[in-house]
Amino acid sequence: MEGGAFLDERIQKEFGRFVEIRMHNDHADTEIGTANKMRQMERHKTVGMPYYVLTDPTGEKIYWKAGGVIGTERFLEALKSVP
């Protein structure tokens, strides 16, 4: 998505309302990668990559989540659905 949907100007504009947090399950340090996989599995019941989650500022309320390659229009719609 970094080379596709993320480059769309409309998505870039919506990104201005969010704080990006990345968690790498394939981290070069296997301890970190394993810990991140465990956190993702506990919270979202998947270790799929890529995996996108849109939450409230506390991270408690999940507005949208999906894994895999997400089309530009679908992702834009998800971003706009978050108040």
C-alpha cells in the first residue's frame, strides 16, 4: 500500500488526522518480532501482514481493521468513516 493507495492525494489528506504507529512482526531482532506477533494475535486474533487498524486516540475503540492489500477507494472510505 505504501507504493499505491498511500500515495493517493485524498488518502494523504486524510492521514493528516491520524497518528501512524507501526509494529513490525518481521523485525530483524527475532525477540521483537515474536513479541509483536504475540501482541497482534492477542489484540486482533491474527498475525497477518500487512494489517491495518484505525482506532480512537486511546486505542481502545476500533473503527476499522483489515489485512492484506486494500484498494484505494476502500481504504479512503475507511479513513473517512473515523470521526
